[in-house]
Amino acid sequence: MELKELLMFMTKKGASDLHIKPMRPPLLRIAGRLIPVKSAPLKPDEVQDMLCSILTPKQRENFDHHLSVDIGYGIPGVARFRANLFWQRGTIAGVFRRVPFDIQNVSELNLPDVIETFTDYPGGLVLVTGPTGSGKSTTLAALIQKISRTRACHVVTIEDPIEFLFADDRATISQREVGTDTPTFKEALRNCVRQDPDVIMVGEMRDLETMATAITAAETGHLVFSTLHTNNAAQTIDRIIDSYPVDQQHQVRNQLALVLRAIISMQLVNRADGSSRTPACEILVNSPKISKHIENGEIKEITEEMENSVSYYRMQSMNQSLIALLAHNVITYEQAVDASLEPEDLSLKLRKMFPSIEQRFREGEMAPSPADFSEITGLLETKRLYEEAEETHRTKLAERDQVIGELERDLAELRLQVEQTSDGSEDLRRDAEQARAEVARIRDESQAKIAALNERIRDLNQQLAGNGKGQGFFKR
């Protein structure tokens, strides 16, 4: 059996990893489960010949010195593979991770859309975290590919080994492999800032020196992407701060509060139909409140702030992500509980938001034992909470009735005022009518007097005109 055949078979089956170990058949990880290949167990000499044949002299030297080595290996037209060869029980073994040639985008990976916006930051630090095999490298590759297609900039990646191969688009991408193109992550990062980068991607922040250099690069205006093996955002911040000596931790909190832009914490959960796995994502965006919590060392308050900032900043905790998958029937209740780091909190959130989901679960195979006293305690606690809620409801009803009574009294007073105003308006209307009638009468009388005076003047004029020589006042 040849290694190339195994890797091609692995790719055909859609496996993510291949485990090669003496005295048993090769194992494929498919949908999160290790499944043995139907073949005879491999002998130690077969494994040694198979694995050592792909090592370069430099890699073989590192393997002999460190007793393990990380390498990148590719089969044209099939896929690339990230491999780790190591000694165990005096024999050589190896694990190969499949790295597809085609890089999927954020939507194809079923990741939240907000993650794509992290590529628009002009500078700062974006971290992708999670356990091994959770999709960190694939997510980073999707983000770098998005930058390559949308931004005219220089991207420098530092990896051990190189996994995804990026093609230049609008951006130009330089990929450096530790051990081949540069001796260490620290040395590559130190030199990187002299290579006019806009975006820097560090495969993994493994030690304090790499963390410090990455944070410094982010402080100087570069957009830095990297990964950490942590389970959630709060743990990630704790890990970085705790890596520093105690006398430097206050300064690091201030630096991190300033340069951190976002943290994506990931894990893969089996789908309900068993066909594949889907990502569950915790997302932190460094809002002003988050920044203040980091600066003050209030790490425990970060998760609560994330859960309260879903609408505006589109943050979410891991439990909220699991609830979203559960509500859309992508995963089952059992899978959500198994994947949650805080299953009690998940259960509480489900009881508040979707009580029918947990009720169906409790009525199924996982129904509690009748001999379990904790269930009685739980029922009593539920009864207490129900009674408290009922009392709160009664209090709110009494307060509402009181408000309604006050409003009714105010309304009655207003109606009385309106009626009184209406009566006064009627009196004013009558007075106005009388005034208008009196004005009309006076106007008519005045017109009559004026007409009589005019008639008298005409008569006098006629008399004067008839005499010819008038005497008196009208004679001129």
C-alpha cells in the first residue's frame, strides 16, 4: 500500500484526516468519527518507508533532532495535506490533514455573515480560536481570499507548514513557511514589518514572543489575523494576558483593549442527519464596553455583554449559536448539550425561549429516573419560580388597575372641563349674536339719518337755485 493511494482514497471519501500507525489499518476521520480502512494492519517497516519517503533532507534532519516534524505535502490535481510525523512507542506514525485546493467563502462554510466584515478593518488584531480540527485554518483562508479579491494591498502569511495556496487577485500575497522560508515565527514577524505589508496572517500564536510581536504589529497599523487553541473569547483573552509576566499584564490589558478587533471561537457539531458537520461560532466584537472590561480585567463580564449585544454588534455566545442551530433543526438537543461548555446555561436559555424543545427531549429516551431525587428538587424549584412569576404578574396587574383608575379620573375631569367650556362658549355665542344684531340696527338707523340729511340738502339747494340771488349761508 502506497501513501499516495491512501491520500487519494481519503480525498475521495471526503475525510478530513488520515491516521497512519503500525499494527493497525489506517484510520479516516469522517464527520468527526475515526473509521478504519478495510485493509490489513500496517507493519512498522511499511509505515517508516511510507512516511520517511516524503521528507526532504532538511525535514529528515529536523525529524531526527526533534522526534517530530510538521510538513506540507501535495498531490497534483487531488489536494494538499498538512502532516505531522512523530515517534510513538519506538515506531513512526503520522497524521495527515486534508487541505482542499478550492477555498470556500464565508457563506459556503455556513458561517455568520458578520465574519466577512472583519476583513474591512484597516488595522488591529482578529483571532480565530477553537480546538484542533474545528475549522480555524479554513476560516482564515476564507477571510484572506476575501481580502485578495476586494482589496489592493500586500498580504504576508507566516505558516508552519503552508496549507492553503492563495492566488494573487487585487491583492498580492506572499506566503512564508517556517523552517523553509524563515527560521521561526518570531523572526518572520520581525522581518515582516519591513516588507510593506497591509495584512499579516500568522498561522498560530504559539508562544509569548509570537503574541507580543503580533500585538505590536497590530499596534503599528497592520491588520493581523491569527489563531489560538482556546475554547471561547473570554478564555482567549485570559490566555494572552496570562502568558505575560505579572508585572506586564496591566500594560498588556491596555494594549489588547486597544488593538483587538474581533474573536471568532469555533467548533464543529454533527448535523442531525449525520451527513456532515456544521460550525457553531462564538463571535466577539471589541465594542467600547468590551474594551472597558478587558482594560479593567473584568473577563467574566465579557460573555454577558456579548449576549446582550446581538442586535447592534451581531455578537453571540457559543450557547446562542447552538440554540440558533437547534431552532433551525440543524442539530439535535443531545448534540447541542454535548457541544456546550455550559450545558446548564444552555438548558436555562432553552426553557425561556423554546420550552417545547427541552420538553420533547425530556419525554424521549433521556426521561429522568423515578428514583432520582434531584428531579423532585427541580420540580420544587420550578414550582417556586412559577409562584414568584405569578405573584409578580398579580402585582403588575394591580399596578395596571391603579394606573387605569387614575386615567379614568383624569378623563372624567377633562370631560367636565369640556362641558363647562361648552356652556361658556354657548353664552359667548349668544352675546356675539346680540352684538351683531345691535350693530346692524345702529347701521340701519345711521343709513336712514344720512339719507334724510341728503334729502334735506337737495331741497335747500333747489330753493336757492330758484331764487337766483340767494341770501344767507348758501350764498357765495
